[in-house]
Amino acid sequence: MTPALQGFLTCLGLIVAIGAQNAFVLRQGVRREHVGLVVALCAAADAVLISAGVAGLGPLVARHPAALAATRWAGAAFLAGVAVAAAWRAVRGGAALEPGDGRAGGRGATVAACLAFTFLNPHVYLDMVLLGSLAGRHGDARWAFAVGAATASVAWFCALGFGAGRLRPVFARPAAWRVLDGAIAAVMAGLAVSLAVAG
């Protein structure tokens, strides 16, 4: 197996999971709100983090547990707020949840939320350490590993963000939005609790 393919499969295994960032991308995709921007931001952020890990910044992050702890608490607070908002949307229901109402969220707010979902998650820094360590095993081919990992990120976020639009007919019904927002609230609340109680 080539280093690039190993990087691709490793990164795909790390990011293809139900998490805060993926739930955000899914919701944006279903609503068709700034999908290209969100996909580009997520993929670019992953590329930066992967490159930083391969360049050797992983050990630096690992040596600063206080910074990771601060990120963990900020992330827990942010996710708790998102969980409350999603739960409120799920309980309230109604026309505000319809995907085709023409009231797309602002670009600035979308960018801020996307960056928060990405960089307030301490797991991304742990993944950076892991990917950097695995890439280092390939010596001079470590950057091929990094390219493979970054390619997996691009492929996943494109599939999730643009593929979610195919679910739009399902979400023409407000009840479907209530189910989605209820699921998002549960995921976000669970992640917030797990961050808060993490060592």
C-alpha cells in the first residue's frame, strides 16, 4: 500500500463519523446554504492541520496540555449552545425549519460557525498528532501520506455537503427537520458532555 493511499484511508477513518463538524456540514448541505464555502473551509482547515502535523507541530501541541484543556472547555460550551439551539428548533417546529424559505444564514455567521466547529474541537489536534506520527514513519514519503490524507478530507466533505442536497425532498416536510434537529441536539449534547468530563 502506498503512503498516499495509507494517508487517504487513515484520514477517512478519522473523519467519517457522526460529529459536530459533520452534522453542521450535513445541515448546510440539506438547506443548500453556502455549501461550497463550508466544504472549502472544512477541507482547507484539514489540509492546514494535516500539514502542521506532518511538519512536526504535533509534539508541540502534545506538550501543552493546558492549551488543549482550554480548547476542550471552550468546545464543550460551544457545543452545548448548539445543542440547545437545535433542541429548540426541534421542539418549536413550524415554517422556520423549511429548507426552501429563502432565508439563508449570513455568510459571516456561517464562516464563524464552521471555524468554531473545526478549531474548538480538541480532537482535531489529537488527530493532527496521530497523523503526523503515522506520516513520520514514511520518511521522505511523509508528504505523500499528507496529500493522501488531505484528498480524503476533500472527498468526504464534498460528498457530505453536496450529497446532502439529494435529501432535500425528504426535508420538505417540517417533521423531518424536527427529527434531524433532534438528532443534532443529541449528538452535540453528547459531545459537549464527553468533552466536559474528558481527562
